[in-house]
Amino acid sequence: MQQLKNFINGQYTLPVSNNWIDNYCPANGEVYGQIPNSSKDDVAQACRAAKNAFANWSQTTIEKRSRILLKISELLEKNLQRFAEAESTDNGKPISLAKTVDIPRAASNFRFFGNAITQFASESHESVGFNAINYTLRQPIGVVGCISPWNLPLYLFTWKIAPALAAGNCVVAKPSEVTPMTAYLLGELCNEAGLPKGVLNIVHGLGSTTGQAIVEHPDIKAISFTGGTATGAHIARVAAPMFKKLSLELGGKNPNIIFADCDYDDMLETTLRSSFANQGQICLCGSRIFVEQPIYNQFKTDFVARVKKLNVGHPAEATTDIGALVSKPHLEKVMQYVTIAKEEGGTLLCGGNKVLVKGFENGYYLEPTVIEVPTDECRVNQEEIFGPVVTLMPFTTENEALTMANKVKYGLSATLWTNNLKRTMRMSQQIQAGIVWINTWMLRDLRTPFGGVKSSGVGREGGFEALRFFTEAKNVCIKY
Ligand code: NDP
């Protein structure tokens, strides 16, 4: 059984308390490793290392920083198979997904920000009539905290770390306690790529202790967090008195609005993916499907038929479409929503049961589930389930669809399927979301701003937005 260690000051380090947490494999429900149950002392040690490294790293040339990030990206690509296997074992996601999406995307994050930093410029303003010129310095913040969730472990971990490092900060980062493995392996690659000691420190442990210690530590001046809305609100409360800079990427309950004039086959294929990719555990999944009345029955029949054909199985099998959910408590939470849906008068069109995968009967498998709901106000339509469960409802007018789409506390993403250009323009302006996809889903260009409105968070990641978050703007005014 592997015992993971913290990565502090470039070295794999035992936790001060010598306390450990079991790490479970979702595919078979067995403990297969242990991670440090890090305390405030471990976080303090990581902060000291980061603080010491900051003077040099912040003064390291952009070219050198860029070169190191590009090297990490290259090493990730070289180690694709090893990282994909680790991610799949740790998280329960199909190996095919880890290999084609998660790990390549983590490599892209380092490549993208390694390149973006070389193009990151600040503005200057000639104050005409005052004989003065203003320019803006974009300075690294210092030590920053990055806290990420379990659903896309390395993908989201590196989405924060790469821009933070590119901008010249030193980082104390915590991956989710349930998916620590690839973050653990990353330390080794950072050393190989020549990242100086202390620039990136990775501390494992529980959110309520290790995560909390990162948020509370006075040397950490900014927190980039992705996770649940309740945790985000808690972090905001803890960080507020210390005036820490915050980026919060939180939950979603995203609408997928389908009009009768869409390209039907393309829509059906993509809706299958946007509903169930990664077992529905992506914050961007379209978990509420609204279909225009004329094609509602046809869609219902075709969609359910396709969902029933999805193959739930062991994540390591190449034929698996739906792997295991991340943990037993999460599986139980998701299944609880199936019960709630039935109590609220929902009709289970397919799924809803645990799947016993032969030889792995203790794994956390659930059938992909489609529920026809009587009203958009029921709990399964309002609360984030974050599993392979989608709701289905018809609508008759554009306004009705828009009202239902916006009638949730979340506002992360939305998908529209239509070939009507004017409707596209109207609706994309009125939908309350940070991201709107038209006739596609999860097509990500890393230059674009990423984030949510309402309870889906504050701040934007992606492109120069991320580099702006990880720097302080300072105005310098020269009178001549
Ligand atoms: P959580 O909020 O439970 O946890 C996220 C991270 O925060 C974990 O590393 C967790 O540690 C840590 N954490 C928990 N409590 C604290 C605390 N008090 N102080 C500091 N850190 C803490 O989310 P999940 O891991 O369950 O992830 C799922 C959620 O993430 C969903 O709501 C999903 O929508 C959201 N998400 C949002 C995305 C976006 O971009 N908007 C993208 C992906 C997911 P530990 O795991 O050890 O408890």
C-alpha cells in the first residue's frame, strides 16, 4: 500500500503529526493507499518554503519561467500513460477519458500559461494636458493558495497552479483528499523540469483542517478555489477579515435547452456526453434538459434508448462509458436524489440503480439516470446532484425556457441547441451564466474567461484573466 507524502521545498516530506488518511479506489471500494492528514504545522512549513522561494522566483526572467512550465508540460505528455492510470484508479473515471482529456489538458494548462506569460503586457496611459504618463505594473502577489476538487483532479489543480507560477508567485496547493494521486506525482516532474525548490508546495489532507489552514495562513495572500458552493461561502467568510484576494469557481445546475430546429443527431450525441461524461461529475454538465414541445416525445424516446446502451463498467476497461462515482458517500448522496425525485412525483425513465460490476461488486457504480420532472421547481431540478442524473422537461416558448433556465441559484454554464440566429443572440444575452455554448458543449479555448455568476462563484479563470488574478496591478504616474 502506497503512503503518499507532502511535497515541500522540493522534497517529499512526512506529515509532522504522522497522521494518515485512507485513500479508496472507487472501482472496487478497497483502501489502496494513505495520504498525510496534514495539520497547521505542515501548512506553515509549506508557507515558509514558499515565502523563502518567492524573492528569487518573482525575479526569475519570464523566459526562464516559461521554459520550466513548458518542460513540465512536456514531461506530463511523456508520462501520459502512468498519470492516466493513476487518475483513473484514484477517481473512478474511465481510463479513456483520463488519457484523452484529463492528463492532456493538464499538460495544455502548463503549455498555455508558459506561453501566455510571454505575451502578458500591461497598459500605459498618456495623461494629455498634464505632462504625465501612467503605466501599470503587474506584480506577483507572493504566496498564493490553490485548492481544487476531486472531479477533474489534475486538470483543475494545474488550471490554477500553472498561471500562479507563470505570474511569478509561489504556491501552497491542496488537491482533494479523495483524489491526491496525480498531484502527488506532479512534484517529481516539477523537480525534473528544474522548478526551484519551494516554488510549488503540495500539502495533502482534509478540507476542514489542511484546507482551512491554507485559507487562514497570514502569509497566503490570495486563494484560488474550485469546489462546492457551501465550501466557497465558508472560505469567503474566513478570508474576508484578512482581505485576501479570492477566485471562487463553484457549483452549477446547467440548463441544456433544445429547440425543434436544431441539428438533431449532433444534439443527441452531444447531449449524451454533456449529461454523463465523467459520470456526470463535471461542474459544466447539462443536468437540466429542456426540450421544445414538438420534438419532446421523440427526444425522450431516442435519448433514453441511447442512455440505456451506455456501458457502465470498470474504469480500466476500454469499452467503459461510465466508470465509478468518486466515493461511497457521494454515491449515496446521488442515489438519495433518485428517491427525492420519486417522492416529488418525478418519473424515472431509466437508471436509478446501483450496478454490480462482476468482480468489483463493492465499487461505486450507478446506472445513468433520466428523470422526467413535473415542475422545474422540484429539488432535483434546483439542487446540484453532481452525478449521472439528468432531469427532462418540455417547454413551449422561448420565454418559458429562459425563465426556467434562470430560475436556479446557480449560473455557471448553459447550452442552446437551435439554428435560429436571432434567438441565439437574444438568449445568450439573457441567460444568467458565465459560459454559453451554442450547438456544442465543453468546447474550451483556454484564452477565454471561465467562471460563473450567482452562486456559481466570483472571478474568472482562463487566459489573461487568470494572470490578472494572480498579479496585483500597481499604477505608476510620472510627471515630466
Ligand atoms: P468541496 O467544496 O467539498 O471541496 C473542494 C476542495 O476544497 C477540496 O480540496 C476540499 O478538501 C477543500 N475544502 C473543503 N473544506 C474546506 C475548507 N473549510 N477550507 C478549505 N478547503 C476546503 O467540493 P468537491 O471536492 O466535493 O467538488 C465538487 C464541487 O466542485 C461541485 O460542487 C462542483 O460543481 C464544483 N466544481 C466547480 C467547478 C467550477 O469550475 N465552477 C469545476 C469543478 C467542480 P477535501 O476534499 O479534502 O474535503
